[in-house]
Amino acid sequence: MKSWKKPTPDQVDKAVTLLAHYEQYRYFFDRLENPEWLEPLWKKGFFRNPPAPVKDEEKKIIRYQPWPESGYLARMAKYKPDIVASIIEKMEDTDNSAVHVDLIDAALGMPPDISIQISEEAKKWAENSNLLTAEKIGELTAHWAKGGKTEEAIGLAMVLLDVLPEEQSFNTGIKKPFELPPKPRARFEIWIYEQILRKYYPELVKASGLHALERLCDILEKAIIFSGHNTEEKEKKDHSRIWPIAVDENPQNIGYNVKNCLVKAIRDASEAIIRSGNSDIKEVVESLERRGWKIFHRIALHILRLYLKQAERLVRNHLVDRRLFDDVGVRHEYDLLLRTAFNHLSNQDKQLILSWIEEGPDKERYKKFYAHHRGVLPSETDLKRYIEMWQRDRLSWIGINNLPSEWQQRYKELIAIYGETEYSEFPVYFEGGIQGPLSPKTKEELSKMPINELIAFLRSWEAPNEHFYEPSKEGLGILLAEAIAEDPEKFALEAPKFKELHPIYIDALIEGLRKHLKTGKRFDWAPVLDLCQWITKQPREISTQQKSKLEPDWGWTRGSIANLLQEGMKIEAIPIENRAMVWNVLCPLTDDPEPTSEYKERYGGSDMDPATLSINTTRGKALHAVFEYALWIRQYLEKESDTGKLEKGFEEIPEVRKVLEKHLNIDQDPALAIRSIYGEWFPWLVRIDSKWAGKNACRIFPLTEQEQSYFDAAWNTYVAFCYPYDNVFEILREQYLHAIQRIGVKDRIAELYEPDNHLAEHLMTFYWRRKIEIDDSLFVEFWLKAPDSLRGHAIEFIGRALKATEKPISEEIINRLKALWLKRIESAKKKPEDHEKEMAAFGWWFISGQFDSEWLVKELHEVLEQTKKIEVADEVIGRLAAIAESYPLQAVECLMFIAEGDKEGWLISAVSNDATKILKVALDNPVSIDEAKKTINYLGSRGFLDFRELLKK
């Protein structure tokens, strides 16, 4: 072993004195390779207080700063493991992942007998594990397992692989329909979680066998409970038939989540234990099945199929269990086992299973289901059809070649009557991804059917049973819409015939026609509008017999109609001759009750903003379509060059004005979602009728405190979605001032759109266009009210716009922008600490290429002298390198400022080539040579020694 010299007390004292300077401190620890310094430095107080992570609340990021001391410990662990372990054990806790990485590396460098001393510390690191540390901790569990420390390894793995409940930002206490169950989560990214289970956990299984398997099962059981499944139920239902479609490796398995990863790991661990002889198959199966949840029974069935010859009696007992035969929750694995092992069963057992198929399904249950959904009992024909299709499907599980000859013939007869089985081996049918409800006909079959034949089929066809993986009206409707989208002319002409059909099929027609519009194909709108008008006259509630889960009323179809009309008018696919019919359809939809306040709470809750709610509700869709209707007519008038009618505005379309004024009345329509629509379409209101827009601006964007929520709903949508138009600004000047005064006053929903940022962008655009002067009260108020982050956003927005502008910018505009900057820098110099982000945003101006270099360099130097921070610093340094020949002193001084501000040292490493170019140029110029040397020495003290080569040259 290499011999190291122990430092003398004087050497230690001298080093400690020098280590007061950060650059020398980092340089010392990064290059120290002598383990004999460990104890002297510990006695001097080192290795005790690792740095905490740095949280940037504004940018919502966390920086994990490297700690040179922990890097030294990691390198020394292989030489002095006892001392390093003792130091880590006594060290203060930290959440700094960069430090954890070094300490885990140290543990990996020690023999397991020693490193387990820090097992409690390792568990704390695991609790805070993330992208940086998780896999290394997984490696540590395998390291301990290989070293015989299985209990410690499993203990650490259980913390690392533990699952947590889904994070809930808000809980309204209202259960929403169709709400997805909560999703348990890992502590870190799921792909790392899967990698740890695949690469490192097998070492624990190899060392500990059944114990390691059971601990994995504990985690999966916890994940199931976190998914909202009731542990108190007599039968533990985990709905696992849809979250791993198959326990075996199968391309139909999709969905990368923690439960699927655990299932795969438990399956692999079970197989490994049996192969190794650590436990026999009976012990593994019993260990799995005693937990009760379906997924463990499925894994057990999978294991039995793989090791059939080792457990023939156990296999037989499972196959002749009638509960498993009937249990949809274990169907895939039971079916595979049945197909594989059927010929291994005795004739008596085979006949038992075939007798179940002969007996058929639970007929009474089917009758109750049928009556519940259709209001009548099934006919004898319906019942017979259901029974025989059920028998066909069960025979398919066994496979025709495994059946006795008489049953083979019977199976063929059933296929001849009903076709090949609709049943997939998967409870949810897949074909290139998740497919929704199934259809009794393919899209091609539906496309080829003559309309009268199709209508007759749609009217008479009934879903066979209650299983969601069987054909249904919903599945038929989905494929019908696709068929209609490919041949709209054929279906549009016969649209009135759909009146006699279930609402699902009518909605499919509307949706199919809407989908096709983007293809450019056209169809006759009159029959379609006739059908739509009929729908608007129907009671919103539909009969009990017609109701379904997807179509509980006409609301969905009414919303689809609004979407169809809006799309058709937007691309001018609807002939103007149909104007009256379009309005007769559209107007009633604007009075649809959805959204009510109860609807928002039920479906949107506190998470849905008004604008999003507006496009997901019938009345909202209809009001959007009303605005499109007004533009559709105006575009027609513009094409006709009918100036007189254009100037009349809403006088030419009074029906629109009437509806808009009605829904502006809070007593008539209090929904914020509807008010947001006016904000989104306001520039187009100005285009259609500027006088009406000006007159009603304070109704759309009310300025009173009592109506503040209506202002926010309209304004936030307007400022986020609309381009800043000059003519709109003239009308909304008072509203812009009101929004400025409300800067910083926002709720969580408003933050989704960042209205303050968009307000800043609008104001900067108006200043650029000379609509606002530098001393305008709006502008003055904005700079006074805006916090540093928002002022920074405003300056950055201008810089980005400058950089994106390809054409030369006029000298007048450049001078306006210079005047703005000089005003802002003058204000910033009075209190630099309150203007850091604003000044740093000048980096975007510097790299834009739109200003003269002399002015840019002067202003950049002033910013950096004040803050030592600049945005897009890497590009700024690149630009400095490009102009260094002309401005060598300013370039090297700016480089020095930026280096001083780069505390972590990452930037300088990334731009070393440009920095080298600046330094070379500065060294060659007598004006800047001294500053260049000073900068090189400073960078060297920070550990960037390569720059010192420039001094030698």
C-alpha cells in the first residue's frame, strides 16, 4: 500500500489559514490525495457542516452546491474507511444531494462491514433521493447484499423504493365523475426506479430469497392502497386487470408507473427464487396468494404456468377452482395456464371445466343487467345469443386443438353462427395502444353499408352484456364517427334520418362531419342543419331507455353542434345562404344551462380557469361560435366590398348584439367562464363594431371592486390570448391602468396565464410602437408598481424581440429603446439590490445585434459593475469574444465581473474557449494586459488552471 506523509501541525495551521479564501479552499480539497490529513482537519472543525441546497424562490429551482470536503472524503474512503465512516456518522444532516453523492461514493468505497455503520445516515439520504442520488443508493444496497449484510441492504432498499401517496395541491372535497384514481409515486423519476429494481434488487433476492420477495410485495400492497382501493372489503379489488395488462412480458403492457415496475420485479424475483432452489414453488405461490389482492394471484398463476412440471397438483387445484374460472380480475393468467395445462389434466378434471362451459353464464344476472339498462327483459333470442357467445369465448381460452373432438365441432358451429370470438385474451382490448369501447362492426364495414341498411342496423343493434370489453354503443359510435369523417358527403345528405337513432350515433355524425372539415372536403349543409335544429328543440334530458354513461343527456351533442358550426364558419365551409338556418341552430344553444356554478364545482373545481371551462361547456362553446358567426358574416361582406354594411357593425347583425348584451348582464348570466369569452374575443369585437366595443368596455372589464372577479375573468384571458392591437389600446387604456394597479394581486388560477407578464409585454410593445411615451402615466405607474422580476421580464421581452427581428430597426426606435434603458439604469443605480433581475436582463439586448457595440459595451460594463450578474451569460461572453479586438479592456473587465458572479464555476467551464479568446486578445494589448493577468490569476485561484498556460506563451 502506498505510504503517505503525515502533515505537521504547522502545515495544518498554515493550510487552515489559507482555506479562509474560497478559491484556495476549493483548490486545496479538490487536489488533496493524502488520507493522513483526515484526522487533523477533523480536529480543526472540517467535515462537520455540509452546505444546504440553495433555493431560488423566484425561479422555483434548487441548486445543489458541491462541497469540496465531501469530495475528498469520497476519494479517501478506500484508504481510511474506518475514519471516513466515523466522520460521516458524526456529520450534520443536509438535504444537499451533491454532498449525498460524495458520501454514497465513500460508502461504496468501503468494505460493507464498515460502511453499514452509516446505514441510518444512508436511509436519510434515501428519503431525500432524487435524480442525482437514487441509483447510487440502489448500488449501495447491492454492495451490502454481496457483502452479506442483507438485513441492512433490505432496510435501505425499503426506504429507497418506498411509495408515497399522490401529491394533492387542492382538495375541494367534491368527488368528480370519471375522476381517475390517485396514483402512488416513487421518490424520484420512474425510469430510475425501474432501473434500480432491475439492476440492483436481484442481488438482494439472491442473498435473502423469500424475505426480499415479501418486502417487495409489501411495497406493492402499499401502492395498491394508495391507489384508493378499500382494504376493508371482503374481496380485495385492485383493478389490476388494466394496470398490467399481462404479468408476462407482453407488448400490450403499456403505462410506465410504479405499480407496473413492482409487478415486474416481483415476477422476476419469484422466478429467480424458484430457479435457484432457495424456496420451492409452493412456498412462493402461498407467499403471494395470502395477500388477497388480485395481482398477487395473477403472479402466482404466471409462476405456475412457467414451472408446470414442478407443481402439477398445485396447477390442477387452481384450474378446477370455479372462482378463478369466473374471475375477470385474473383472466389473462388463468387463460394462459388453462391453455398450457389443459392436456395435463385428468379426463375428469377436463370434463368438469367443460361442464362449466356447458352450464353457461349466470342468466339471472344478465337479465337484471339487461332490464336495468333497457327497461325490459331480454327476449329468448337475445338470451340464447348471449349464452352461445359466452360459450364460444370460453372455448377459445382452451384452444381448438386442445378440445375433445365433439367440443371442437361445437366450437366450429358457434364460430359459423357468430364469427370468430370478439374476446381478446386481455380484459381491455389493445391494438397498437389503448382502445376504448369495442364495436360490433369495423369502420370498413360501416363505410360500405348503404345508409338505409346502416340506419336499420344502428336502430336494432343492442350490446350483448355488461362487460366493458364487449361491443357497446359507445364503441360503435367511435368507429361510426371515423367512417363518416372519411365520406362526409354520403352521410350529410341523409342526416335527417339519424333523428330516429340513439343520441350516441347522432353525436357520432356531428363529430365525424367536424373531423373531416380540415381535409378541405365539402358537403351539403342544409340536411345537417335540419338535424341540428331538430336536436335543439328536443328536451335536454333524454329518456331513461336512451341514457348511457357517455350520453346522459343531449348536452354533449349540443356542444358538438356548436363546435361543428364554429369550425365550419371559421374556414368558410358553410355557404352564406345558410345564415338563417345556422342562427336558428346556434341561438338556442347560447341558453344552455351548462355551465352552472354547480357544474364548475363538480367538474372543474378550483383547478379550472374560466377560459378552459368556457371551451368545455355547451353554453361556452355556443358563445364562442357566436363570435365566429359575426366574423363569418363580416368576412363575407368584406369580400363583397360592401363598405356601407361593414360600417353598420352590429346593425347588420342585430341578432348577435342581442345575445351578447343579454349575456353581459350578470343577472342573466353570472358565469365567469362566459365573461372570459368576451375578453378572448375583444379585439374582434372592436373590428366588428368599435363603437359598441367602446361603449361596453366597462361592462366587459368592470372596474368596480364588487365586480373584480368579472374583470379578472375577462382581462386575464384578453391579455394572455390577444395580441396588443393599437386600436384596442385606445379603448382599453383605463383597463390597462387598472391592471397595472393590481400587479401582484392574483390567485392560483390567474397564475396559469401569468397576466402580469403579458401585461408587461403589451406595454413594452405599445412603447416600441410610440403609443406610450416614457413619461406616460401608464408607463411611470408600471415601473413603480412592478417588482424586480416583472421589470426584468419586461426588459428581457424587448431584448428577445430585438434578437428575433430580422429586418433593420429604424434609428428612431433604437433611440427610443436606448432612452428607456438609460432611464431604467439610472433608477437601478440608486438601489442596485432591488434591480438585479432588471439589470441582468440587459444581456438579451447585448446579444441582439441591433445596437452599436460602443454603447452596448459601456452599458454592459455598468450593469456588471453593479451586480456581476447577466442573463444569457454564455452568449454574452461569446459576443464579447467577437468584439474583443475593438474593446479589449472592457471585454476582459466584463469577463472578470461575470467570473466573480459565477460562484459555482459552471459557467466559466462552459465558455472556456470564448474566455480564452478574450484573454489572448487582452494580453496582446498594452491597454489591457494588466487586467488580463489579474483575471487569469483570479481564475487560477478558483481552480481554472488551464488559463495560466496563456501567461507562459
